[in-house]
Amino acid sequence: MSLDRVSVAYHGDISILDQVSMSFRRGSVTGIIGPNGAGKSTALKTLYGFLKPHHGDIRFKDERLNGAPPYTFIERGVSFVPQNRSLFGDLSVEDNLRLGCWVFRKDKARVRRALDAAYAQFPILGEKRHDAASSMSGGQQRFLELARALALEPEVILLDEPTAMIAPRFSKEIYDFIRTLPSRGVTVILVDQNVRQCAAVSDYLYVLELGRNRAEGGREMFEGDSQLQRLIAEWLEYRID
């Protein structure tokens, strides 16, 4: 999956991405970092078809996907977990999971496998399967969103700030879980304000600033590039050791 010199604007004249290029290697975790307003979430929304570029291309498996509606990405094996909660709070945990299985709802055996896999991965979901999703903590709700996205057995999963406003103990579990996804054949594209954790779990990182590519490289670049460390420290208003 890739963005090739993509430019995106809101309302026609408010430019958010300017000639951004990114390529996401299969079976890896790629992190996208940058200060607030850099265009990180916009990049994910563009990759998933929520926004249409006015310049450049979105590509997946050599197919040009400019203008393809979001639901078609599900059919292509791409899942998206947005930063803001996307659950149906009044529905039970299991009903939310079943909605993630909608495209193969007639295949009862596959639905059962998806539910069993979700409960095995996140036992708390099995314990609360009949409870309303809104009754769970923020971290537990994020587990449910992740499990629902993975019910599709995606090739690619887009994660936007997966630990935002979540207690540290749940955050650690989420990052540990993200680390396991490439071994399952899932390519991860991760937007995160937690620069340290994003660098720790990512195989490759892109830095955006003011909607443009600022830097890119493996995690070792972030350990050895003092200029980049100073830049990130300015974003976060503290010194990076």
C-alpha cells in the first residue's frame, strides 16, 4: 500500500497534505509521527478512501484507488481503527463483534471462528460479551475495536492513535499486541503521538511536518540523528535522552 505524491485539501482550498509519499512494506509496522496538525490522521483517512486526493495516487497491490469508497477497502482486506470511538455503545460486546463480521455473516463457521479468536486474544471481551460496549473502560473498548477490525482477517490495518486517553496498563497491552501482528501476516500502519512507543514498535517511520515529508528511516535513525531528536523534543516540549 502506498501514497504517491499525494496532496489533499479540505473544503477545496485548505491544504493538509502536500506531495506526501509513503510506502508500507508488507508484514511490517510503519509509524507516522509529527506534531499536531502535521497531517498524520489525514494520511490515514486518505489511505482508506475517506478523503480523495486532488493530486497523486493511492495504490494497493498495483491498483489505483483514488475515489474508491471506504467500504470497498474492507473487501480488499484493509481495516481501519479511528482515534475516536467507533463502537455502538448500546449494543453488546458480541453484537459489536458480529457487526465486524457483516461481510461474511452468512458463513456461520467463519463468524464463530472470528468470535472465538477475539475472546482468546482478549479474554475480558469473553467475560463481558453480553454487556453493553459503553459499560467497559476506555482500554477495554479499544480492545473491542481492535478485535472487531481483525475479525475480517485483514492484510493491512490502519491504527490512528490507538492508546489516546487510555490508562498506561492498557496502553502497554495494546503496544505488545501491535508487535505481534506482523507475525500473523498483518501489515500495520500506525499514527501515534507517543513518539517513543511508536518508534519502539515500528520497523520504519515517516515524519510529517506541515503536511509534508520531513524525514524517514528505521528506528535506528531516531536513536542516532540528534537533529531529529531535537525536533521531536520541540513537539513534545521535553528533552529526549
